[in-house]
Amino acid sequence: MTRPSGRTPDALRVVEIIPNVSKHAEGSCMVKFGDTHVLCTATVEEKVPGWMKNSGAGWVTAEYGMLPRSTSSRMDREAAKGKQSGRTQEIQRLIGRALRAVVDMKALGERQVRIDCDVIQADGGTRTASITGGYVALWMACEHLIRIGALKQSPITDSVAAISCGLYNGVPVLDLDYIEDSSADTDANFVITGNGGIVEIQGTAEKDPFTEDQFMALLSLAKQGCNDLKALQLATKQALKAA
Amino acid sequence: MTRPSGRTPDALRVVEIIPNVSKHAEGSCMVKFGDTHVLCTATVEEKVPGWMKNSGAGWVTAEYGMLPRSTSSRMDREAAKGKQSGRTQEIQRLIGRALRAVVDMKALGERQVRIDCDVIQADGGTRTASITGGYVALWMACEHLIRIGALKQSPITDSVAAISCGLYNGVPVLDLDYIEDSSADTDANFVITGNGGIVEIQGTAEKDPFTEDQFMALLSLAKQGCNDLKALQLATKQALKAA
Amino acid sequence: MTRPSGRTPDALRVVEIIPNVSKHAEGSCMVKFGDTHVLCTATVEEKVPGWMKNSGAGWVTAEYGMLPRSTSSRMDREAAKGKQSGRTQEIQRLIGRALRAVVDMKALGERQVRIDCDVIQADGGTRTASITGGYVALWMACEHLIRIGALKQSPITDSVAAISCGLYNGVPVLDLDYIEDSSADTDANFVITGNGGIVEIQGTAEKDPFTEDQFMALLSLAKQGCNDLKALQLATKQALKAA
Amino acid sequence: MTRPSGRTPDALRVVEIIPNVSKHAEGSCMVKFGDTHVLCTATVEEKVPGWMKNSGAGWVTAEYGMLPRSTSSRMDREAAKGKQSGRTQEIQRLIGRALRAVVDMKALGERQVRIDCDVIQADGGTRTASITGGYVALWMACEHLIRIGALKQSPITDSVAAISCGLYNGVPVLDLDYIEDSSADTDANFVITGNGGIVEIQGTAEKDPFTEDQFMALLSLAKQGCNDLKALQLATKQALKAA
Amino acid sequence: MTRPSGRTPDALRVVEIIPNVSKHAEGSCMVKFGDTHVLCTATVEEKVPGWMKNSGAGWVTAEYGMLPRSTSSRMDREAAKGKQSGRTQEIQRLIGRALRAVVDMKALGERQVRIDCDVIQADGGTRTASITGGYVALWMACEHLIRIGALKQSPITDSVAAISCGLYNGVPVLDLDYIEDSSADTDANFVITGNGGIVEIQGTAEKDPFTEDQFMALLSLAKQGCNDLKALQLATKQALKAA
Amino acid sequence: MTRPSGRTPDALRVVEIIPNVSKHAEGSCMVKFGDTHVLCTATVEEKVPGWMKNSGAGWVTAEYGMLPRSTSSRMDREAAKGKQSGRTQEIQRLIGRALRAVVDMKALGERQVRIDCDVIQADGGTRTASITGGYVALWMACEHLIRIGALKQSPITDSVAAISCGLYNGVPVLDLDYIEDSSADTDANFVITGNGGIVEIQGTAEKDPFTEDQFMALLSLAKQGCNDLKALQLATKQALKAA
């Protein structure tokens, strides 16, 4: 089997995290998984959703969008259609859950951090790139809160990253690009913390059902992939601290 | 550890599938997982979505809804709010994918079967009940097509069922009811075919991340639970054939 | 003239009121007018709409919906279409007005009872079944308020029921089913209290206009029909009190 | 009893029908029931709704709206709110049914007449004024079709008018204005053809239920009122024919 | 060159302002620019938008709508379509800005005046008629506030009017009617105060770009036209004061 | 007077046009006016809107959006709110008109080019940057059509650019940034072709009305600014042709 990109089955695409791409946001990065580029920004708001008021705890939420021509064929703009698709809502709910898993809400205090993940260019894996980059933007926003004296220490309890895996021509491969994703038998997304805890698993048989053994092979690839992403996140944070 | 319901960790709730509950639908059943009651109907339409026209293949799709007072506190009616929630869309997309996994679309021919899953009463596990009952309604609609001469043989290639599992007070348990679901550390849904193939896995850490071993324990429970559901589906189909 | 169902002109369909069909609602019943089945639930909310605040009075409101395949041909889900039809709104406004006519709002106190009428299966007369069953659910919710000590006595001042009549092949008939309703010349709905007061009359000529005499014949049938429904409501309440 | 306006119980307000108020419409009039002013226009479209295509028959439909400051307190604009209220939809459905009752759809041919009723100023009775004036606009549009040679003879089979009645301080009165309408015990609308046939009856108890005798008194007033409106419609048509 | 209407290039249509056309509004007029008729009403609300609370200042806002058959071909009702068009929003934003330019918001006090401009009949220039008539309604509402003692003196600082100009067959002409507007090369709208200050300029090349000289010719016409409108506004106000 | 940025009154910000920033679009660039960054993409569709079918002519249209955190305070996502604001619609209509002014629609043939302008970072002047960059994306898409043989020659008849001007502390200045825009007395946008023709003028008095002389000063600045933008557009096109 050869992957269209020529990558080995366990190879990530070239991944980059470029922080501080927004003049306005409290935290921001452009995350690139090959040709998939997602702009992640973190916004701190000094109020929480109504149902959390006076709870003493904060909240982290996420929104996701794709620019109309981020894809090969232009998609209609969701703002023009007047609603977000089921896919969009599913992804932004996933990003939010993933990021909340590594935040101590009491330590964050009664404020909300909103993560916006906007896909500038898509080539598969936009949700995993969003989680991976969204974490960096979130971390930066918490550092910002420390810097301005609003927090004594970071409410972030661990790092978190995400990667997709799939069965492509029957072979387990890591980090599907669009062409692989379109024809994969099985597609799975994994969200894993820096400490190796699993936060979310989503595996879907696109054609034939898969076996437990196949699934374990995908999980194994994902653990390795998230470990590499964790290293890149760490390097980014260290560079930011050194700056 | 004791489950609130007194069940053992590997015990399903009492599950019932009552077929033919609708005068109008081509297939229908009321599926009960304990106090969770879902009305599943199948509607055959002799046309397919625009993007499938002249493909020679059919389609299966699903919609999901909850009656406003199916829940402990009344929920606002989605029709009145003017849109379906992200959760609703996520669930109906899952049901559709699960059912399509066991249908040969070419054999179905250029027609669509729409599965409606309406929650009459909710007590946890509505999506897994919907898939399990939706399969029966779908199978009935295909039998109907054979009976009226529209099909020679059923396009259904396997059965499919779904069950939730979770870590409740740290213990892997099968088929969470609402009270367990609300406080579970981890919640996972599994969609498994009659032949034991996995169609969908969704695992989410609600509090702390989970480990691979914990996840394997949940998968093991799910396989057993889906096996029991498969037996009930089979008995229902046999009774219908005998009638 | 023979009615398609073989009923005599002044015969109701078999009517049943099955109370306590919901685990969660403060009052509930499944009301059946032949093959028309409507699930009615009552929800008590300890707040009133904004415009009634501090009025010292309560409110009763109703919502109505049809499951997509409650009908012979599947209807699109209103939640998916993003709005309720004019017909839906017209019916739920009627149900609300009918029920409010037998409630002393001051005696109810500053709380709201919401009646949800969801059509599980439709065969004509869903709005009249909804009012007839909605009354029982409302009464049960008030009894619940007495039972938990929130009210000393019931704010219900009378019973209320509703029935349709029509000119079918020129003959006045009671309680139209779908096949009659589709071809009736005139269709009328009557809402009448236990004491015989008229709360609402809606008569519509579907083809030729009708005369005053014809209308009086319909009203006469309706009074008799509502009297029978009142007896069934009473029996249901007595059985519940005895339980 | 004295009516706020000083009218006797059986007195209509001053009613005027001013035809040809629109430069563009195929038929138009401003109808005034006292301070209630409704602009009615008729638009002929040479196509019918999709479900009527190739039926050989035409259709008549109506839409209703209120200008934001047609009322004592400004109402929000429905276009700005993004949906029509239940009341609006109920009224425009009523107007359409009323007008269709006096049109031979086969004779109209496969075309649609749309009646727009826009309330310029409201003081009670906007729906009855809309029907009464809408009929004139519809008749004018049919005359227009004859004039341009599209029709040989008018498809209008009768005239139709509408009036409200109510129990005001217990007394049956004709043609309620806003102040009466707001405090009436019972409010009823009647749609009656020139030949005296009844097309629609809607009676609602706003406070206490009403009796059959009370209802008959309202119907009697309505017949007289519609007779007067019929005379005015006739005079308007004769003046137009003479012009 | 001859204008379709026979007017000279610098001639306005016959312009009329008929005040006090609404029983309910605090200020109102029907403004007519030839066959373009716009009903303008002013509503005083004793509260301001949320973002202005406790600012001590008031606000003026405008809404715009067209009756469905105000135009040559019937337009769909925006309330039925569920949203206002871009054109509608653009026009109502323009009207609001134009009117706010001549109001001292501090002097108005913490209240809002809403101007509704509803096009009864359209023949080009509806937005300029709306501004010209909207000013009169606004002025009347302020006089009303003085009359009831809510204000000591008018917060209106100047008058404001608007007119369109365009290049029709290459010739600069004033006050385009619909037939001119449809084929004009360039269309421009000018909002000018009584003191001759310019509040808004909007010039658009519909076909070929225009030159600075052409634009200056349009501006020159507009100044003259607004001067005439100012005189008419003044006469209307004097008549009202005299009454 | 000193501008906050230290620029002289007639100085543009640093303007950059970076072409080919999208892997998928037929034409694309990132245009930067200082800290205002807009991603412009052009999409070619081989079909036209319904009302243009069989006209033999093409169409150019534009959509505009802002990323939620492109601004200093986060804005709600229009897709989540379910509609585009009046401002958004106004801007995208302006961009479309501006670009259509330099395209020969017959020469384009029956196809549509859609320009998407998405604001990645905002600091004033997003609509003028969108037009200036949108032109380059449009030009690239036409070159693409020539390259693939769909067109023999470009349908572009001229270049077009846009710039804002305003009165800042009473002084006419070119290319307002956000801080200037927020406090300018008058704000005007000019769209001017390469040949110096004016396509659109929009001038708005934010506080006091402006005079004709002031307006002429703004127009003079705009002509110079658009000339500079034209040179940059030309250089970009030449570099692309050379590549």
C-alpha cells in the first residue's frame, strides 16, 4: 500500500503551530496539519452563561466555522443559509468538550474563554487541528490572565491534542488527509491528554464494520501521534514563555 | 458499588420491542429500554435526495426528536424554537449512519427509507434505543417492499444494535439509565452488527480522562449487550414472519 | 347514507382516556378517538409569562404537534423546517383558549400549566381529542398541586370537552374521522363545558355555504357528543381519585 | 347599556369602500369600518401553486399584515422578527377560505389571484373588513381579466362579506370596535354570502361560556350586518361598472 | 432629451406632505413624490436600546417596508419570507442616520423615537420620500412631547430632506421616477439639511463610471431640490402650529 | 493635527497584496491595509442565477464576512445568530456592484464568479480592502479561465480599487484606520477605476453635516489613493504573469 502523499502509515503530516497571529485576541495561533490551516483564537469574557452564574466556576466553549472557499468546491456560507449544519455543531461541541477536559473550572474563576476555530484551508483533519491549536490559544489566554493579574496560576491541568486515524485500503494509517479520508473504510478521531489519558474516541465505519483488533491498531497510532503533537505544543509554549 | 437500579454491572434494563404500533407507517415499533420509550417508524419514499438521482442506489436517513415532556423537566419544543439543537442533529446523523451500515443501497433501489425516532419518555440511552428499534422498523419496511412486489429480496445485509456503557463510580457498567448517565465519569456508545462488526464507537470522558484498559472493559460489556439485543431483534422478526 | 365506518350519524368513535402514561409529567393521558391517538401532558412551572408577573394570577397554555408519520403520508418535521405551520399555531391557540375557560386563574396562583398535545397517530379530530384529553391532564396537574400542598383546592371551575361535526353527503354526522373529514361539505368544531356552556364554535363551509338550520343540527349533535365525553372524563377522574 | 361609540346594538360603524386606490394592482380598495382602515389589493398571477399544476383549476389566496403603528401601541414588524404570528396566519387563512367560497375555480382557469390585506389603521374588526374589502378587490381583478380578454365571464359565483358580533356587557352588539372587543364576554365572526349562505362561523367565549340562545342572537345580528355590507359592495361594483 | 414624464431636468415631481394621517401615532404623515406614496409614523417609547441605558441620551431609529403590491409586480412579503432583504436594511439604516443628524440626543432625553416608513405605492425615490416625510413625523412627535410636558423645547436642531438625482440618457436630472431609475446610467441620493449641510451622499454607477463633473452637476440639482423640499416641510410645520 | 498612526493626511497605510494564498480557489489573495487583513477568493461556477439563464451573459457576486475575533471585542458569529447583519449585506452588495463595473458580462459568458471577502483581522477600511483585493482575485479567476481554454480573452475591462477618506479633527485624511474611523466627523468611501471613472461614492456625516468643499477635498484624496492602489494591483498582476 502507498499513501497518496507518500507518507508511511505512522507519519503525521508536517505540523506547525504559529502563535500570536491575531492583534486582538487574548490567545491565538494558526495551526497547520499539512494543507489544513485553522486559525484558532481565544477570547476571555468576564461573564459566564446564565446557568452558571454565581457558581464560582468558569467555562470554556468553542465555535467552529469554515470559510466558503476553504474547500475544493465552494460551500455556501452558513451565515447566508441562516443556520449552522449538523456537522458544524457536532465539531464545535467536540472541541469544547476536549478543551474543558484539561481546565480546572473553579481555578479559572467565573469567566468564560471562547475558542474560535476557523478553517482557512481544508485538507482533512480540521477538527483535530482545531483541538490541537485551540489548546494553545486557550493556554495563551490563561497566561494572559496571569500576566494582567487576574489569575495567580494557570487553571490548565494538562495539555490535550487530537489526531485522526483510519483504515486506508485496509491498512491503519495516521492523520488522514482529504483524499484518504474520502475513501477510508473507517475513520476515527482520538483526543488524548499530555498524560496519556483518553478524552474522546469517535470511530465510524464508512463502509464495512471494523474489528476490535483494527480499532486497537488505530488507537495505538493515535497515541503516538498525539505524543508528537504534545511535544510541538510544549515547544510552542516554551518559545512563548522565553519571548 | 451498587447501581441505583440495583442491576448488576453487566445487566441490561428490561428491553422490549413492540412492533406494528402505527396504522400508517411501512414499519414501526415501540422500543423500550426500561423507562426509555422510543417510537420508531419507517417511511418508504419512491424518490431519493437530489444528489443521488439516477445513481441506481437508494438511501436510508433518520430523524430524531423528543416530546417536550419526555424528560424530567419540560424542554422547549424544537419546532417552536425554530431549530434543532446540535445534540438532536448529532444523534440523528448517528442513527442514519448506523442503519446505512447494514443496507445494500444498490439492492434497495432508487428509493429512500426515512426512519423517525421520537422519544415518548426518556430515561437515558435514547440514541441506542433508537438505533435498536430503528433497525426493526427498517427491516419491516423492507419486508413490506417485498410483500408488495417492489423488491425480490431484502437489501438488509446484517442486523445492527446499539448500547451505552460507562464508568459509574469507577466501575464499568452496561446500559446507563438517566441517573447513572448524569454522574458517570465516562460515557460511551457502541453500535455493533449481528456479525459482531463494529460500526461506531463514541467514548467521552465527562470528568477525568479514561485509560485504554477501562475502554476495553466498556467495549467488552457492549459486545455482550448488543448480542442480547440482537437476539431480541431476531425474535421480533421471527414473530412477525410467523404472523 | 352510510358512514364509511358504519357508524350511525350520532355515534362517537370508541373513545378512551388512559391516564398516567408519563413517568415525568404532573398530569398525563393518552386520549383515543378511534384511531386518533394524542398524548397529552401537563407541566407545572412556578413562573408565569413576563407580561403576567406580579398579577397574582396564573396562566394555562398549550402546544400541539404531530409526529412526522402520525399521518398517512409522512409530513416534514416542523423542527426541521424551522417553523410551526399556521395550522399548528391555530390549533394550539384553540386548545389554550378552551382550557383557560374552565380555570380560575387567581385560584391557580402565579404559576403556569403547559399542556402538550402530541399526535401519535392521526385519523381526524386531533384538535378535539387534544382538548378533551388536555383537560384531564390539566385536572391531574391541579390535583398534584393539591397533593403536594401548593394549592388548597382545585382552580378548575368546570370540565370541558370538544367534538367535531360535519355535513357528510348532506347529512349531519358526529365525530368525523379522516375519510369523512376529507370529503365533508361543512366541518365544525365545538368546545362545550360540563355545564353545557359553549366556549368555542368554529364552522367552515368546505364547499357550499351552509344554512342556519344545518348549523343548528350540528350544534345539537355536538352537545350530545360533548355530554358523552364529559361522562368519560368524570369516570377517569373518579378512578384516579379512588386509586 | 350604552356602547362607547353611542351606537345602537345593531348599528354598524360608518363603512366605506374606496376602490382603485392602487396604481399597480389588478384590483384594489381601501375599506373603512369606522377607524379601521384596510388596504386590499388583488394580484393576478398566471401560474398556480405546484400542487395544482395541470389541474385546470385556479386558486385564490390571501395574506394579511398590520403596519407597525396601525395599533395604539406600536407592534414589532413581523418582517424584522422573522416570522408571522399565529394570529396573522390564522387571519390570512380565514380570508382565503372566505373568498374561495365564492369563486368557481374551474372558471377562473389555471391562474392565481392573491389578495393582500394590509391594515393601515386598526380599531377592531380588521379581519372582517379584510374579507369585505378583499371581495371587492377580487371582483375587480376578475373584471380586469374579462376586460383584457383572458376570461369570458366572471368566475365569481356570489358576493361575500364578514362582520363581528359580541356580547358587550351581556348585550348582543354588532361590529365591535377595539374598546368593545377588548372587554367583550364573547366575540364572534361571521362570513356570509350575498345569498345568505354561511361560510364561516367563529365564536369564542373570552370570559364565561355562552348559551345557544346568545349565539343565535349574534348570528341574527350578523345576517343583518352582512346584508348591509352586501348592499355597499353592490353599489361599489355598479359604480365601477358605470365608470 | 425628454424625460418620460415630460418634466424638465431640474423639476421635482408634485410633492405633497399630508400630516396627521394616523389616529394612533405621536407623529405621522403621508408623503407623496408623484406616484410614490409613503406612510411615515413616529412612535415615542420611554426606553432606549440596552447599550444606551443610563447614558442620559435618546435615540432615533427607523424601519422601512414595502407593501407587497406597492410595486408593479407583486413582491413577496418579507414577513412571510422570514427576513428583511439587504436592500430593506440598507434603506432603513440610511433613514435612521439621516434623521439622527438633526436631533440633539441629550436634549431628547432617555427615550427613543421610532420612525416607520411604509411604502403604500412605489414609483421610484421611496427612500428619499421616507427621509423627507420621516422628518415631519419626527418633528411632530417632538412637538407632542412638548405639548404633554415631557420636553421643554424641541431637540430638533435643523430640518433634513433627501432627493435622488441621476444621469438619464447622459443628462443630469432631478428626482428620478421608476422608469428613469430603471434605465439611468448613474443614480445618486443626497440627504441635505435645511442649513445646506450634507448628511449623506450615495452615488452609484449603474453602467459606466461617472466623472467628477457629472457628479457635481448632480449635487447641484440635489441642493436645489432639497431646498424646495425644505420649504414644503416648513409650510407643513407652520400649518400644524397654526392649527 | 496629528493622526494617531503618525501618518500624513494623504498617506495610505502600508498596503500589500499577497496572491495565491488558497490551494483551492481559482483566484485568491490576502490584502493588507496596515492591520486590516482580508482574504479574498474567487470561485468560478459554470452556472448563473436563475433569472439570468439563457441570457448569454455572466455574473459576478460577492459575499463578506468577519471572523468573530477579527475585531477588538469578539462579535457573535453570524452563522450562529442565524442571519447576516444589515451592515454585512450592505458591504457585500457594494463589493459586488464595484466589481461588476469592470466586467463585460457578455464576454464572461454564462458563468458566475463569486468573490468571498473574509476579514481575518480588522482595523478599519475592511470594505475598501475587500474591493481592492477582490479585484485581484477576480482578475486571477479570469486568467485561469483563459489558461484552461474556457475564455479567449479576459472580460475585465478596467481595474477597480477603493479607499476611505474622512474628516478627522476637521482635517481631510486618507485611508482611516479604526481609531480614526471611530471618531471621524465624516466618513466616505470611494470606488474608482483604473481609468479614473467613479463607480461609487458613499459619504456619511457621523456628527455634523459636511460642506461641498470638504467633500471635494475627500474626493481629491481618494483619487490619489486609488491611483496608488491601482499601481500595486498592476504590479501584482505583472508578477503573476511573469511567474
